[in-house]
Amino acid sequence: MTEGTNMPGEDRAEQGEEPAGAPAEERKENGDSKGTVPEQSAAAGAQEVEFVHPEGGWGWVVMLAAMWCNGSVFGIQNAFGILFLSLLREFGSEDDDDLRFRTAWVGSLSMGMIFFCSPIVSVFTDVLGCRVTAVGGAAVGLVGLLASSFVTSLGPMYFTYGIVFACGCSFAYQPSLVILGHYFKKRLGLVNGIVTAGSSFFTITLPFVLSGLLERVGLQNTMRVLCILMFVLMLAGFTYRPLLPVKPGNTRTGSRFPPLSKMFNINIWKSLGYRIWAFGIPAALYGYFVPYVHLMKHVEERFGKEASKEVLLMCIGITSGVGRLIFGRAADYVSGVNKVYLQVTSFFVIGLMSMMIPLCHMFGGLIAVCLLMGLFDGCFICIMAPIAFELVGDKDVSQAIGFLLGLMSVPMTVGPPIAGFLRDRLGSYDVAFYLAGIPPIVGGAVLCVIPWVEARRKRREKEEALNKDQDVTEKMMEPEKAEQEARSKTSESVL
């Protein structure tokens, strides 16, 4: 169904052929068969260097579509605290000692599956392209969310909401990160900030919308209303028109699918900086999703059911959006992998704010904590893609992001249920929030070594390049030296 609605040139671009708007160098390389093989290789290298990102044009439409994607996917996930309270009332009972533990698995499984599927999504994105992957994922997410509206117990909800809906969101979300690199380079930090601010806007508005819907039409009909967001997301995916040239050798003649050895890119793991980043960020995220799931219930227990719980999510959403715009723009002025220091700062602040939640015995103090947490949450999120581009380059960024998000799935999944288990056993969320603040600080400390590692790598590569140049120069000088020696011997013999 999606094949027939592709924009002109996309099928050719995704199958390794030139799009209609390809640069002149690319058309010459693909269409001129008279040149020799070295000349074609030189042309390919020149084309790769000379590719110019539009920095606008249709890219602004793509940016708005990606913004809707981030908003609808993570707006629903971040507002799960509201759904969590409704699920407790709908499917639980006061006699169930493990009620919060079992119910938290619905939201944490959903968030975890979004990231767990990411390595597979990256392969689909490379093979099928951003558009087909995103549209298909949104359709699956729509089916999963619609099926969840007919569920009457927690067991099936794990599958429909936690797996099917989340997998669809994963397939729709990751192409929205990759496609931005086709249209922007100089403004990539700012554009990522604007795109990721979409989830902030939804995080601000959805808690109030969900509370009103749950009160008036109930849980099932509320989920059916949310299906509208997924339908619009499916339409937004049709705007993802690729521009970057396809890497040569990715496809076989007559086949759309590359060899298995080409599907999983191991080159990204050769970078020590990327390896540290890919394991340091998941280490920091074991407590990251805990406030989004349990903060609403914590406020209800400490300040009463009449407390304005939705205001806290609104505060996180507002400052998160501001942080994404500010730090996204600031990242454009931070050179290379030094952008990692922004993430380090954000993790330190998020960890400290998580530990501050149990210490807030006034609602105003809790608002201040949420404002700071949201500001640096926006910083962490908006510069993930720019850092990936710096560490592995634009050709390998799809799978680099995919594997990172896949590794993030474990801490994002297990954190909230552990917090719910501690609450059920200890009768309070205090210990859970204290422990949730430790991983971000530890993970942030690990990330501090990345700029040093990358600087050392670049120095080593520069030295190797100089040595090679010297070797080449010496080899070029050898014939001249031999000729000079021959001349000297000839002159000696004449004398």
C-alpha cells in the first residue's frame, strides 16, 4: 500500500538508484559507463564529499512530521503516570500486595520495547528506507493501541500495549531521527531540539486531556481517542523522502535486500568512544523512567488525592521543551564530541533531583525539582543524535542510534517495576527515589572519558597519516636518488 504513494524518486533512492533530484555528479557517475573504474571511484569519493544538505526546504516539513512523531510517541509514554492510576482502579484490588509492581510493568514494558526493537528497526530503516519503516510502524502501533481499548485485565494489556503498541512506536520513532540528517547538518542540533520539543508539548497537554477523558469516558474510550494520534503519525511518515546517497555494495542486482553481512554494521563497534557511550548511557538510565511512572502516586500518598498531580508533569514538559531548544542550539556551537559534556551535566542534575523528591514536604519544592529535572532531561534527549553523528559519521548513524536505544531498553524496563516493588514492601517511595538518583551520576561520570578517548584517537590517526606521507615521499625520492648515484658513477668513470 505504501509503495504506490511514494514520492517520485524515493524507490530509486532506496534501492541504490539515483533520486530525481540527485546532484549532477551522481547522475554522471551512475549514467556514464565510458569512464574507467578508477575514474568512477574518484567520482564517487568526490560526490560523497560534495553532498550539500539543503538546510531547509522540504526539510522543514520533515521536521514538523518528526516533531509530531516524538510528541505522540513519548507524550503518551510520559503521561503513563495518569494511565497508571486508572489501571490501578480498573484492574486492581486493595488486597493485592504486588498491585503497583504488576501494574508498573505495563508502562515500563512499553517504554523498554520501544528501545529494545531499535537495533532491528535500524536494519529495516537501512533496507526499506525511513518512509516505509515509519508508516508501517505507525500502523502497527495504531492496531496495538486500539486492541488495548478492548482489554479487561492486566495480562493481555502486557501484550497489546506493552509489546504491540510499543513495537509500532519504535518502528515509527527511529526513522524520525535518521531522516533529519538527510536535510540538516549545520542546524542539526537546533532541529533536533525543535523535534524533541514535540514530546514536551504533548507531555504538557496530555495529562490534563487524559484526566478529563478518563473522568468522562473511561479508560477504554480514552485509548480509542489516543488512536487518532497514531493515525496522524502514520500520515506524517509519508513525508520522509531520503536524500543521502545509498552506500555502494548494500544491494545485490535484482534484490532489494542486502547480504546478511551488510545488514548488521559492526564498524560502529570499532570506535572506543562509541562503545563507552553505548554502555555509559544505559548505565545512567536505571532510574530515569521511575519519576514518570510513580511520581503521580507518590504525590497522591503524600499530599492527598486532591493535589494537582498533573501540574508536575506539566512543569517537566515545559522546561524539557525549553531545555531542548536551548541546549539543542548550544550544541551547534560545541565542537565535536565535547557535546558529551552537556549530557554529563544533565545526568548529574537529573540524579540529584531524583534524590530530592522524597525530601520535598512542600508541593512548591516538588514543583521546583520537576522544573530543573525537565530542563536537563531536554538537554540529554536533544543531543543524542548529534553525538551519534560525531562518533560514527552520517553513513553509520542509523544502526549506531539503533543499538544504543536497544541497550537502553533494559534499564528503562526494569527500573519502574523495581521502584514499585520497593513501595509495596517498604510502604513508601522514598528509598525508590533515592536509589533512582544513583545510576545517572555513575553513568555521567563514565561518559566524561569520551572526549579524551576521541582526542587520542585523532592524534594517533594524524600521526599515522604523517608517517604514510613521509613513506610515500621517500619512495618517490628513491628513483631520483638512484639516478643521481648513477650520474655520479658515470662522471667518476669518465674522469
